[in-house]
Amino acid sequence: MEAGLSLAQVAGEDVSRTFIHFVEQGRSRPSQSVLALIARRTGKPVSYFLDTTAQEGRGSGLPDELMRIAGSVRRFAASRRLSAAEREAMKLVETALQHGSRVARAVEKSAGA
């Protein structure tokens, strides 16, 4: 959605729209070649689609979990036909989760100092 493309445009003739939808929802994982295809079509680097915190062995703390949920909220809202008020409400939820993550990270740092 951020790239201004439909599921059909991202999928092309290479994969199904349903598969792309499942990838967006976190219900399916693309192969490296499909991930490269998605990245190419959306104009984003492959790294944009990877959860680097999980790869680094982190991501189990509250700040990371809140950011992960904020991303889920964004993807949820992007995959639905929402009214302007609903879109705004979902953006507020996403922003609140992001701020909560920052606060939790600051608390962790001050507790560890």
C-alpha cells in the first residue's frame, strides 16, 4: 500500500494475490526469490522486510514486542477498507504502541544504569 500498488501488482504473474496477502498478515513466509521480487516491485530493499531484531537474537523484550505489534496494527489497517475515522483511530493505536516502546526502552536503560 505504501508503494501505491495493489496486491495484484505486487504479485504479478509470479505468485498469487492471496499469497501476498498472507505474507502481509504474517501468515506465510516468502522464499528469498519471492522476497526479492516483492522488494523490487515495491522499490524497497530486502532488509526493509526483514525483522533484524529477531535475527540478532533480540526482540523478546517489551519494547521490541510493542514495536512488532505496532507494525501488525499498521499492516492490519492497510489491508482493510476503513473509513477516515477508523484509519485515524488505527494510526493513533500504532503511534501509542510506538511511544510505549520508547518509554519501556528508556525505563530499561534507567534501570540498568
